[in-house]
Amino acid sequence: MLVQTVIDTALRKMLIDKDVEGAQQYTKNIIADLLQNKVDMSQLVITKALSKADYANKQPHVELAEKMRKRDPGSAPALGDRVAYVIVKGAKGDQFFKRSEDPIFVLENNIPLDTQYYLENQLSKPLLRIFEPILHEKANLLCMCF
């Protein structure tokens, strides 16, 4: 939801309000909020369908479903269910799929989210796509975002 909200708002500011600077400032504020853990976790939840029993590569939602099955077999997602997850901080070198976690479990256990992951892997590419044609320079945009 965060990506959708940020992109929609930035585009509205740029295209309807004709306020590129306002869009940049809005984006900077959201990034600052994200990195300071001020963004509501509900905006960061990712959902994927558990559509098959075996995947070629390890997937975050599949690994989480297995973790949940070990914790409480009765409430674990079944084949065909959507699995909601967030990405939490992990040890250096931890594989991405191992850092997926159930949002409720994260809240109950006060586990920190990997806000850098959300910035680098969720927000940065869509932001580059909408700002680059207007700002015409990747270097300025990357400075603006990070």
C-alpha cells in the first residue's frame, strides 16, 4: 500500500497540481518517516498467494507459511490462501526469504522491520520511473531519495 499511496500522491502533485517541488518534498518526508519507523506497518504488508506446494526457488511467503505451521499448525495458511508478511531485520548475510514474518507476530514480539529493504526494493524503482523524466537526472533523484 505504501508504494501505491506514494506514487499516486506524487503523480497527482506533479500532473494535476503542477507542483514538482511539492511532490519531491512529499516523497522526502515519506522516506524520512519510513527510515524512522513512523510508517504504519499496515502500509508495508506484502501478500502473495500460496498457489502450489513446491516452488523452484525459496519464496518469502512459502517460508513464512512453513514457520507458521511449525508454531501453530491449526492457524497456518493452506494451499490457495494468501499469505501476508513483512520483511524484518536480520543478521548480515541473511537470505531475503528467511526475513519474512507474520505482521501479527512482529507486533506481538516487537521485531524491527527492515525499512532499508522497503526503500531499496519497493519504493526506489517506481520513484525513479516517475521522477526521472521530469528531473532528467538520475544522480539528483538518487540524492533526493536517499
